Amino acid sequence: MSARLPQPNRLESGGIINRDRPVIFTFDRRVYQGFEGDSLASALLANGVKLFGRSFKYHRPRGILGAGPEEPNALVEVDHGPAERDPNHRATMLEIYEGLETFSQNHFGPLGMDVMEVNDLISRFLPAGFYYKTFFFGGLQAWYRLYEPIIRRAAGLGRPPLAADPHHYEKIYTHADTLIVGGGIAGLTTALSLAEAGQSVVVCEERDRMGGSALWQGETFDGQSGADYVNHLCAEIEAAGGRVLPRTTVFGVYDAGTFGAVERCHDHLAKADRRPHTARMKYHRIQARNIVYATGAIERSVGFKGNDRPGVMLASAGHTFLGKYGVRVGERATVFTTHDGGYGTAAALAQAGAAVTVLDARAEANVAIDGVTVIKGVYAKQAHGRMGLRRVDYDGASSGSLDTDSLLVAGGWNPAVHLTSHTTDRRQSKPVYDPEMLAFLPPELVETEAAAGSVTGAMSTADCLTSAQAAGKKLGGKAVALPTVASALPVSKPMEMWAVPGAGDAAFLDMQNDATVKDIKLSAQEGFKSVEHMKRYTTLGMATDQGKTANVTGLALLAAATGRDIAQVGTTTFRPPYTPIPVGALAGHHRQRDYEPFRYSPIHAWAEANGATFMEAGLWMRPAYYTRPGDKTWLDSAVRETKATRDSLGITDVSTLGKIDIQGPDAAEFLNRLYTNGWKTLPVGKARYGLMLREDGLVFDDGTTSRLADNHFYMTTTTAHAAGVMAHMEFMHQSAWPDLRVAFGSVTDQWGGLALAGPQARACLAKLFPDLDVSNDGLPFMGVLETQWNGFTARIFRISFSGELAYEVAVPADVFEAFWLEALRVGAEWDITPYGLEALNIMRIEKGHVTGAELDGRVSMDDVGLGKMVSTKKDFVGRAMSQRAAFADPDRAKMVGLVAAKPDDKIIGGGILFASADGPFDHTTMLGYVTSVAQHSPLKDRSIALAFIKNASDWHGKTLYVVSHVHGKSIMEVHAESPHFYDPKNEKVMS
Amino acid sequence: MLIPCPHCGLRPSEEFTPKGLAEAPRPVIGGADLPEDATWQDYLHTRTNRAGDTDEYFHHALGCRSWVVVHRNTLTHEVYGATMASEFWAQKNQQPEQETGQ
């Protein structure tokens, strides 16, 4: 154990920290010691640190305002690595651990002397809307060049990490009958009532431990301390089968009983204690029938000049640091209160040895505490002390000045009603203003909702417990015996004082956005009177704290400035998340390749070992080309592979094509309705090329389908559209033709496929299947054979995409690699050459076969030269709309082939076609566009392309010009011809 | 949002892919098949897009692969139920008859 270092503001006893476990941590590279159970805020306060950061706009020195999730000021960065650094941690929520490194934010130069503090000196020139007004001068150019970069550098909260989040996150589904949000004494009591009635309950508490204010208020429950009573409740709940989740923030309420919560699993542990591969956070998607809002209340400050000085904090915060952490925030403390609640804090501080003065805004206040000076009918007028509070001026019934080192403000309580307005599926109502309580309360709740504790407006602990009992009863819970609360704190309704008389400049409401009392008045004066407009004009209620300590006060002042009631002004809409959550927690494992994993062919490893360079085709990784000795560029490889195939024998992997097995008495009828062409007459043992349209008449997909038996078909789709075709077939079958007796399923992963192409393809096939008649008669073009290879089913299809004599052979994926290797061994005799997508692309462009580049969702059957593939005797998807008059327009662009005029020119994909080299090259003269390019066609010994052009056949034999506006308007001469460059009569594929 | 898949039970909406409103059945074979015909226009293009009660196609793509028609309210997000797409239009055609029979 390390030596004890002095902690000047730590009391000798008290609090629920573990004094046996000192913890060493750093803040701005200075080393401090705290105890296990401390927050960064409590540990630094214990060490006498008052300055935590700089404000957003004026760079004013700031300390701690709150003690919990509402904290607007004390935001720190944790860790310093470019990937690890994690900004905007609230010091009040950050638990210290051995070795924790933290850094203050938002200052230029050291925290103590920020050069941007000059903004504070000129703050009268930086009112709300300042940017909108000022940077208008000079126009847009001045904005981009001059103002925007400066503001970017000066503004913002924290620095984002620059590399991918190295942490590990998990998502889990959590189910319960009832979710209880808030693990204070009310939430726990409600949970126990429900759990004892047999309900499954989950209690989520955003802080490090259950118990809420019972942990620090000093009240006792049936004689037990708050901490002990809370432990007792938790044990009872767990014994009844309930779950309690500390460090778990319910950040959103969604439709149908869905709730989002994030559990922080790692952030409080020393790094050595974080087990590898365990989650930093867990995102719980909670599904629960009932919800209990036991979210508590957040204290509010009062607007007066200097109310942001380090040392001014909420009374509940000062009380929490004392009661929970044993830290006395000041020796000469002043409490400024508008209700009896401030006296509880004053008494606790006095008991801890502080000299305490109470400034009570009420003239008729009637609470007396031994040893505490009370001045009635006065308010804090101004706080002094730039780097730490020194003095408070007060005014009112009397006036004066107090030397003080801490000012604790008790301005009343705002119930944390945020979650009650997140969704509208239960009810349309929003939180309602209660002018009696001076607070927004939850609206009337429906039967699946209940509220318990101070969120209901209950002020005393006894009232909170009673409300919890009622909440439990409403949702079907058992009656639980309530404890007797002793040493109860004084409570009363507050006096209405949102800002002190005369407050304006430097009387801060929203500390995080530096929005002041004056800004609200200015907003109203300039016509931004709606609460939504005021929010956007002043930025009150924005940024990471979403105005938890500021909103209600802001709209109360807006109401006063515009002569309306607070209820009339209403609130802005609370939206999820309640507090900031890392995007990583929402993503969980769904990131990078885990979100969109690669799919690999069964021979991927072989291809990798044999020089393949891969390209992505949807999720698939497909070989683009195989580099062999002598290949200088990818094009060398692709051209070599093309020539080898055209001259002798090539082999390629077609496993990635979509494959769908279709069976049933109506299978042929089903295909008839999906494809434009007819299928009923297709004989068993034959394949047919099919074209699918979308219902709007445009081409959807193409592929080859084979009839394996009367009622059994095997469909192939393009790699890219495999999933879409499957969903389309399911939709048509189920929504339009449910009577068809057909069943189908994807078998893409079940079959591996290869294509043998080239003049020697038949010889190679015959050697692979020596017992089979693969002659032109035995297996003619578009013929299909099902046979065996080494005892496994093999399907042989005589189809060709390359334009050569070709066969596709499918075998079960498990044995595909063995079959592939056997084909290579057998084919060695003809120098068999594996080819990739680039060579395939050259060959199919030479042949004029279309792919996704042509079938881009804008073309009709006629446009791609397949208009004759229509059976007019039947219905099919897209039939009606394919007859649209626009499709018959002769001006429609149709497919054409292009050949570069000069041997060294490479046609540019996406280039635009023009008739003249003289321009203009714009939409008035544009004739068409290039879709697919072969950079080098061995057939033409130069670059060729497929393109779409108006009056396509009229251009055959003529000269055109390809212009690419994104390649410096280079003008390239090309000659148009039929897109079927290679073997237009299909003699090779039929041979 | 949770969708009560008639086959799988109550499932989270992330398992489903929406397609759009189910407002008109696909015109039957042998019926009108010219692009101008109102039945085709209605099937393809006409969508009321009303705020309130709607019937929408969802594909249980990450589940049983059923197409279902989800009945829900787009204002309150309440989900009333779901019908198999394969049964939806037949049931819908029967409803007017039942009403006149009463």
C-alpha cells in the first residue's frame, strides 16, 4: 500500500469511501491521492483543487457545480493517446482508479492562464447571436477564410480521438416485466414491491452505487444508516429474483416497451484489472412491459453575477461531497437558499466544523440551527474570486459582504422528467408545470407507467417512500412495510426566485454554453420568444449536459421577459440520449468487417497462394487477376489470361454467383411469371438465359436457369443481386401468387462452381469425366448434365459468359477445392490458365454481354438489345409497364460498341459521347455515355467499350468523341460498331 | 418497435426489412395489363401516405423469410398486429362481404 498523502479538505471520518484503499491518479500531469469510491471531483476537491476547466465561449475559469450526471462545467479528458483519449467525462461521474490520467479541457495554454480568457473581457460584445450578426460582414468568403477557422479552434468541447476506438463493446437484450429507472430509495422500494409480487424487475442506476441521496443525506431508516438500508433493499430484491444494475444509464425510452441503457463495465477499473476481451460497456436493449420513473430531481441554481466562480456550487453537491465522500468543500461556507432544504446542508457543514452563514431569500424563514448565522430576506448579489471564491456580496432586506470560500446555492429542485417525454406511443402528453411546486412534473401516466420518489415532486424522504409504495401498488406490487425515517432533513416549497433582482451580465444559467440571464432577455427582446427559438438563439440547453441545471430557469426567465406564464412557454422537447453515450456502445460488435463481413469462395486460400489480387464484389472477395512472372501491370495479367483462354484453356471461379433451388409442381409457372421469356417448354436437361424485370418495366437481373427435373429448377443470379432476387421471389410468391405450389431456397453457399473456357474446354471436361459423353451431341450448347465426381454430385452446364466454348461445373462446396485442383492437374496438358474478373471483363465486353454496369436500373429490355426475349402469351413481373410509350421512343439510348481510334488511347469509363470534337460538351449536345471499358482488347489490339447512345444502330461505323469532364475534358476519338465484337454468330460457343 | 410475426412471434423490427404500404393487390393475370390502366397505376404508384392507421409490407429477412403485412399507427407507433402477406389480400377481399352480410 502506498503512503498516505495529505488531502487538506478530507475529513477524518465519514463518507462511504474505502479509506483502506488509497488511489493514485493524475490531473493535468500532477499526482494526487484519493480513495477507492471517490469520483474525480471529490478526490480533487479533497486535495484543494477548485479549478477544473474553462468555459466554452468566454473561457472563464470554472469549478464544480454539481455532484452527479448534471455537471456542466467539470469536463475532463481521460488518457492521452490519439485513439484512447476520451473527452468530456464529467469529473463528478468519473470514478478514480490506480493510474487514472485526466486532463482539463478547453484552454489555450495552462489551465490557470488561458489566453482566450480575453473573450471574457469583451463578453459584452459577445452576446447571444453574436456570431450570426458579426460574421455576416465580409460575406461568405470572409466566413470561410477568416472567422470560421478561428471559431473552430476556439470553440468546441474537448478533442475527439483521432483513431479507431480500441475498446470492446457488447450489446445484449434484457427482458423484464418492469424496468425501474433510478436506484434511489424510491426506485428500490418500488422494485421490491414488484419483485415480491413475482414480477421480474431490473433496476438501473446511473451512478456507481445504488442508493441515491440516502447515501449522503445522513437520515436513518429503522435505525440503519442509509448505506446499510440500501444494501438491505438490494439484497431483498435480488433474493426475490430481481436485478440491480449500478453504473447503468437508461438513456432513452422507445416504442413498444423498448428502452436503451448503457452499463459501464470497465471505466472504473484500474487498467491491470480490466480483463482482455471483456466489454468496456454493454448496451442493454431492454424490453419491459412497465416502466417506473424513479429518476429523482436535479437541483437548480439562481442567476446572479459571478454564480459560475469556482467555489460556487449547488447545495446538494456540497452536501454530497460531505456525506458520500467525507470532503468538506469549504471552511467558511455560505449557503444561499430559497427554501428550507438549504438548512440541511448548512447544518451538515457546521457539524463538520465549517463556519456557515445562510443567506435566505425569504424574509419570513423560520428554521434555526445552532452555530449557523442566518440572514433573512437577502440574496447573493455577486460572487468574487476569479480562480476561487473569496467574497460574496448580498443585498435585499439588508446588504453586506461576506468573506467566504464556498457558496452553496439551493434554488429549488427540478424533477428529472426527461424520460417521460421521450416517446409518444403510450400517450401524447408532455411534462406539466406546477406553479405551486415551481417545477415541471411528469404528466398523467398510463397504466403501464408509474413514477416514484422526488420526480413526482415529493420533497421529504418519507413522501418519496409513500410515492414508491403507490407506484408499486399501481403496477401490481405487494405492499411493503416502509421504514421509519429519523434525522429527517428540513424541506419546504421554494420561494420563486429564478434570478436575483438586477441580474444580467455574467449571471449564468447554462454554464456549459455560457448563456446568461441577459442573453434570455436579449432573445425575447429580439423576437425569439418561442422556447424553441430561444434555445437555438442563446444555445441554452444544448451540448453534452443538455441544460440539466439550466433549462427550467431559462424558460422561467423567458416567461417573465415576455409576460407569459411558465406553463404557456412550456419546455423544449427532451430527446434521447439522457446523457452522452459513446457511439461505440451502440455499435457493439457491428463495426468494420464485423458489420459487413467478407464472403470467401471455397478456393480463396488457393487463390491467395497463387498470386491473386482480389476485388470486392458485394460482400465477396473475388480474384481480379493472377500475377505471373513477367506481368508488369494488372493489365498485362488480364491480357495474358484472356489470350490463354481464347487460344487454349482458361479456368475461373464462379462460386459467388447467386444460386437458388426451385421445386414444386408450379415451379415452371413461377419462373414463367418471374422472367420475361417462357419456361414451360424448357426440356429437362436444358438451361435457358432469363431476364427479370422490375414491376416498373426496367431490367432487374439476368441469369441462367436449368431444368433438372420436371418440377426442379436451378437458378443462377448475378453475384450482386443474389439477395435481392431471393427477396423479390419471396415477395411475389407470398404477396401475389400464394396459390402457386412452389418452394425455393438459396443454395449459393452449398455449391462451388468453376468455368472451363476455350477451345480445349471439351477435352479437359472429357478427361475430368471420362465416362460421360460430352460431345457436341451428348452435351450441346445450353445442355445440362447431372453426374458424379468421386462419389459427389456434379452438375455440368454448357453455358458461356466469355464467348468461348465453355462449361460451368458445380460440385458441393466442401469438395470444390479438390475438384478445382483436379481440373488444374488435368488441364495442365493444355496449359490451363486461371483467370480473374479483369480478364472475364475483357472477354464479356468483346462478346457484348451485359453486367451490372449496363443493367443499372435505368434500362429497358430493348435498350440492352434483349427486347426479343419477351413472351407475349403470359403475365410476368413488369409486363404491363414494359409497354410504356417512353420505352419505344427512338431517342432512347441503346447499347453500342466503341473502339478507340488510336492504339494507345484508353477509353474512360463514365465518359460522355459527342458527335463533334469541337464542342460544346454539355447536355445540349450529349448523345450517350460509356458504361464498361476494356483497357485492352486482344481482339482489337486496343481499348474497347460498351456504351449507350441515342439511335444506336445509326452510329455503327461512324466516329464519335468521348469526353470525360472529370479527367480534364480530354477528347478521345472512337469508332462505333455493334457491341458484339467477338464471334457475333455464336459459332465458338456452339462448336 | 416490435413486430408480431405470425410465424415467429414478437420480434424486434431490426430483423425486418420494410417495403412500403400494402394498399392495392397486384392486378390479376388476364386482367388489365396496359400501363395506363388505373389498377396498375394504383398498384405501382398510388400511395395515400396517410398519418395514422396503415398496412405495410415487411420482410422477415433475418428470421423466417416471411413477407408480412404489419398493421400499425404511424402517429402513435402502436402496432396492432401482422398478417402473412400470403393471406392478407384474401382476407381483405372477404371483409366487405362480411360487412354487407350483417
